[in-house]
Amino acid sequence: MWATARSSHNIDVMATGADAVVIGGGVIGLSAAWEAAQRGLSVCVVDPAPGHGASWVAAGMLAPVTEATFGEEPLVRLALAASDRWPGFARRLEEAGADPGFRACGTVVVAADASDRAAVDRVLAYQQELGLEVRRLSASECRALVPALSPGVRGGAAVPGDHQVDNRRLVAALLAACDAAGVRMVADRAEAVIMAGGRVSGVVLAGGPPLTAGTVVVAAGAHSSGLGGVPEGVLPPVRPVKGHVVRLRGPASAPLLEQTLRGLVHGRPCYLVPRQDGTVVVGATSEERGFDLSVQAGAVHTLLDDARTLLPGVDELELVECIAGLRPGSPDNYPWVGPTVVPGLAVATGHYRNGILFTALTADAVATFLERGAVPPPLDAYPPGRALEPAAHTP
Ligand SMILES: Cc1cc2nc3c(=O)[nH]c(=O)nc-3n(C[C@H](O)[C@H](O)[C@H](O)COP(=O)(O)OP(=O)(O)OC[C@H]3O[C@@H](n4cnc5c(N)ncnc54)[C@H](O)[C@@H]3O)c2cc1C
């Protein structure tokens, strides 16, 4: 239950606590808060700029198959489970009056040259071995599906089950749904947790009065390891993995592209994700540069060059935005969802390159944990305290 008082500055002051305070209002924190509020819990989200972290920058691909990487079979299974949740999750948001822009458009993969074709075929064989839904395509079959493709493209594959959501609409939808469900948003930065009697009982804010809560959930994306007041080694070691994205725009009435297009261009991965409003999101680089959000000319140049190699019509689109974001990476590429060893402190982070895909699955896991004290399968297999093996493959 909430109990609030009004300060002389006309700001809500939390006199007593919420069931849960979520630190971080990206897709992970917002969806978890919404899901928990739907189950009758009182929830507060703390974030100075909700929705403007990696969740704002992302391409929004829901891609369990095209993200499948050698040596990561359990992650593929987890990603498929996450993908299965999406249609129902999108429907529930729509019913709440907040359309997240889910689009069941499928994906076409293409290769720019002969060695790209060989690499695409190797991955295709691996995906087929795993029983994933993917079909080899000749160059002319690719062009039949994507008429604007370059005539030089060497063929590829159809991946009908990899879809997309407009991540910026998703953020807006979650903010609206949270508001409607009674989630309190506090526009502030969490500096530290409050420890009392060996357990976490609240959060110290940079600008406002402290918040008390039954459980504090850290969902601060790439910043999740940096919270003060937590004993050493309790929070998982999230690292920022930088990615550049370029946003282009064409006429919505005559889209250049109807499906997500993923390509390999002289060994470099490139994707183009078309939105219904004519926007095309081109991505993405993957760089280990710490907390650096600057946009490099070279990265933008390479993305545009690779995009126009696959789809020459890109030249006619308007360049509307170049931006970089930080994926919350984990050493083994699996997320962390659930309680830490400190009572009252839980985490939902480390979703790396799949956080949009994992939104619905994680939200349910966090809400179930808050409600019943246990994380449900399949995310229960990846607890915050697990032993960490380095990833088999880090792109
Ligand atoms: C270039 C790029 C492309 C991507 N493409 C895809 C894709 O196609 N599909 C996919 O599934 N995933 C994709 N991702 C990954 C995905 O964006 C992330 O995994 C996901 O957004 C993580 O969500 P989050 O809520 O954990 O973090 P974020 O969205 O980063 O949110 C964290 C929030 O925490 C807040 N915060 C930080 N510190 C504090 C603090 N001390 N107090 C209060 N608040 C704080 C921040 O303000 C921020 O709003 C991409 C990422 C990038 C960078």
C-alpha cells in the first residue's frame, strides 16, 4: 500500500514504502514494474530519464534465430521462450490502450559476396541442426522477397519467425501502461541502497528523499553494477557494450523494405529494420569502449556503406539520426534475473543484445519473484549468483 505526503516543494514524498522499488526505467524495469502492478503490488520506478538508455537506441529485432550463435544453444532456447511471449504481451499492452508496435514481419538474411555466402551457409546448417525455422534461398529467391535488394547479393535465407517491435513505441507504451496501472515514476537517480539489519530496505536518491521498499530491483542496464551501498561482489558484473545505430526515413506509403533484412557484407554483419512510419533502423556496431556514448564518423560511414551495398535505395532515404547506446553485457551472455544473496535486493539485468526480445519473459519472472518469492523457469536457471564462464562467442 502507498502512503504519501506532499512536501513544501509540491513533490510527492514517500512516507512509507512500496512493495518494490525498481531502479531503472528501460524496457526491463518498466515492464517488470507494469507486470507487478497488474498483480496488485505497489511499485515505484526510479530513473532520471526513463526509456532513454539502450532501450531507446535499439533496433527492436525479436530475433531468437538470426541471433543464434555457435556454442550458445541454451541461450537460443531461452530466446525462443522469450519470443513466444511477445504476441500475447503486445496484445495485453494494446488492450491497456498502449500499442507497442509489434510487427510479425519475418526476416530475410543475405550475403554480399561468395565468402559471406559460405559463412551464411555455415550458420544456416547450425540453425537447421538445432531444428530452427530457417530456409536457404537462392539470390533470385531473395530478390523475389526483397525487390529493392542489390543485384550483387549472393543469396541467403528466410527466417519467418524473427519479428520486430518498435522499441521507442514500446517504451512509450510501457510508460503509459505503468501510469494507468498506478506505478509511481520518480525522476531521480538512485545513488545507493539503504541497508538495515543485513537487508536492503530502500534507496537513497541523488535529489529527493529516500524511498523505502520491501524489495529493491536493480534494472539499470549497463549501469547496474555501479550502485552504492551494496557489499562488494553482490551485484553482477555488467559491462557496457557500445553499439552505433543510424536512423533513415523514407515515405511510409512506399516503403523500401517490408521485412527485417540482415546481411553479411565482406564479413561484417549489418541489419536494416523497417518501421511502419517509413523509418529504417540500420545497425549495429559492437564495441568495448566503456561508458562512451559518442558517435564516431567511421562507425556511421561503415554502417551506411554496408547498408547501401545490400540495398542501394538507401541513398534516397533521409538521414535523421546517428546514435550510440550501451548494451548491458554479462561475461557469459546470459541475463541475471532474481534475488541476490542480500535479502531485499534483486536484479534484472545483463540482457546484452537481446533485452527487447527478453522484455516479456523477464517482466513475468520479476513479477512472479516479487509476488511469490521464486523466479519461474526458464530464467530460474540464470540466478545472479551463478558461476560465470566466459561466453563461447562474443560478436
Ligand atoms: C545499438 C543497439 C542495438 C540493439 N538492438 C537490439 C535488438 O534489435 N533487439 C534486442 O532484443 N535488443 C537489442 N539491443 C539490446 C537492448 O537494447 C538492451 O538489452 C535493453 O534495452 C536493455 O534494457 P534495460 O532496461 O536493461 O536497460 P536500459 O534501456 O539501458 O535502461 C536502463 C535505465 O536505467 C537508468 N539508470 C541507470 N543508472 C541509474 C541510477 N543510478 N538510478 C536510476 N536509474 C538509472 C537509465 O537512465 C536507463 O533509463 C540493442 C542495444 C543497442 C545498444
